Amino acid sequence: MCAQLHFNIRKETGVQLDKKQWYEHVPESVETILWNQQVQTDRTIPNNKPDIIIRDNEKGTCMLIDVAISGDRTVIKKEANKILKYKDRTIEIQRMWNVKTKVIPAIIGATGTLSKSFRKYVSNIPGKHEVKELKKTAILGTAHTHTHTHTHTHTHTLRKVLM
């Protein structure tokens, strides 16, 4: 889901894309859109690596976007935790870069559960993000992880039985 958001952001902001489809896209940092990078600051602050950082010097803004797929019952709690997690980072970026900074949590439950705030958060991210497509990506990613984990577990158990 993070790569999908990154692709849509780059498309919206006119940054050249490496592929035509988001699922073929290999995210990388460009001047104003940072992908999975630490922010250098004067102080050591934990939680220094949001998934995507968008810095817009013309508007004087910065967005820290953190993406996660969580358990369906913990979506709201996970959103709140993401905002709190980057509180010190937000203050430090505002001080150093002199930009208004906000945290945008993009959290979807493993079966597609959304918080009431999800659409509002995603609407703040540059680009056209279809909630239906983001949910599908999250669910398929969860299914892939679940299948891979269970296949490995069953194979391991089968080996033990056969030996």
C-alpha cells in the first residue's frame, strides 16, 4: 500500500515515474518526496523514519506519512499511536525547516477495516488515491503474507513428521 501511495504522489506532483502501474513501481527518494529515509536533526530523536515525507517549500508544509496494515480491532489505536510516535519529530522538523508539519497515518485493517478518519487523512495526501484500491492492496498483501507463513509452517511440520 505504501508503494501505491508513493506512486500516486509522484504522479500528482509531476515527478517522472519509472513504470506505468504502481505495482511495477520501485519507490525511491526525490528532492521533495523522501521514501523510507531518516531526517537528520540536531537532536537524537527516536522514530525518525516515516514511510514517506513530502516537503513543499512553496507552501511551507511537510507531511510525515506512516503506513501500516494492522489487526482490524486495533486500527483506531494504531492511528493514534502513529501520531504520538512522530510528535517530537514533527516539532523538530518545524523548527529546523521552518515548515508547518503534520503526521498522516494511513492505516487499514488486515481485512479492509477503516477508521472514520481514514478518508480524511488520505485526502490530504497529494494524488488520486482510491480507497477501494488501497483496501484491496492491503487485503491482498495480508493474504500473501498469511499464505506464505502458513505454507512455511505446514512444510516445516510435514518435514518433522516425515523424518
